[in-house]
Amino acid sequence: GQQLNQSPQSMFIQEGEDVSMNCTSSSIFNTWLWYKQDPGEGPVLLIALYKAGELTSNGRLTAQFGITRKDSFLNISASIPSDVGIYFCAGQFSPGGGADGLTFGKGTHLIIQP
Amino acid sequence: NAGVMQNPRHLVRRRGQEARLRCSPMKGHSHVYWYRQLPEEGLKFMVYLQKENIIDESGMPKERFSAEFPKEGPSILRIQQVVRGDSAAYFCASSPSATGELFFGEGSRLTVL
């Protein structure tokens, strides 16, 4: 089956620093999604990408869909305490156009040091 | 509240009992997905349903697990004869027609004693 490698596993940064994380896949995807999950909560969608090469921003977040369709990255600029959490990438390949289940990475734990 | 609603949020069962987890999708969404999450892990796809139909159950164990999404009422994930290894957080997500943007509920955390 499809596998997603997400890195880094965890990040310890200072408030105000920029953050970068990425996902690579063993096969191509038609859609890349980035989610954030807080403890005890469900994942919340941050950014959705639908075209190879697409670069999309949502406030301080920027994500790109890799040209090869096998990778994506997420950047967070000027981190703040509420950015703490687990960030998941997710990919979807739907040859028939149906909304098949997503394949998730294992997550990047973002920890902000005071 | 227009979000995906899951209940119960927490469920404790003894080995051999049955667990039933319910999910009401967002209004207007007819696609429902169930995922399982173990501690420190990502979400693993279990099953994808539309109203009254199972579309893809490739991620669901063949035994003891079943899912339904009836014409009326919530989607149900049923786990029979639970074992300790079933302890996990189970998340439901819904989407409108085929967009790939899944909206998740807050999860049901099953603990098997």
C-alpha cells in the first residue's frame, strides 16, 4: 500500500522561529492535505492542495504540492505558542474521482520552548 | 453546532464486551470515514461509507469489526468481543461529494480493560 514518510518526527523551536516540515510518498497523490491535531481533539484541516506545483497560504502557513506529486511541505512563519501540536500530512489518490480514504503520515510534534 | 459529532467521547469496556461508536456527519455530507489512531501514531483508514453502502472497508479487520451508515441516523462502528489491542482513539470524518477535504470529529477513545 501507499506509505507516507513525514519528517521531522518532532521539533523543538523558540517562539518566533520559522518551521518547516515535509512528507514524501512512495507513490503519487492527487491531493495533499495538512492537518493539525491538539491533544484530545480531532485533526483540523489547515491547507488543501489539488494540483502539482500548487503553493497555497493560510495566514502564517504555506504549503506546496510537489511537482512529482510524491511530496509536500508545510512552513509556519514566526511561530507562536498556539502553534504547538501535532501536524499531519495526508495524501489521497482517487483514480475514479471518488473520495477514497486518506493516507496519513505519522505526524510532526511541534514544541515551542519559552 | 455544524461539526462532525461523535459519541461517546470516552468508552471503557472489559474484554469480550461490545463497543458501539456513533458518528453524525456534518449537515449535507453523505460520505463518512472511520479512522483509528494509536498513541504517538498517525490515523489509519478503516472504512469509507456512503448512505446505506460500504464503499471501501479495506482497512477494517475482517473479524469483530463492522460499520454501517443507515438511511436515517448516525454511522455506527461496532466492535464485538473487544480485546486490549482495540484500545485506541476512533475518529469519524465526513465530506461532501468527492473533494478529499475530510472534516473530523473529536474522536471516541476506547479503553479495554
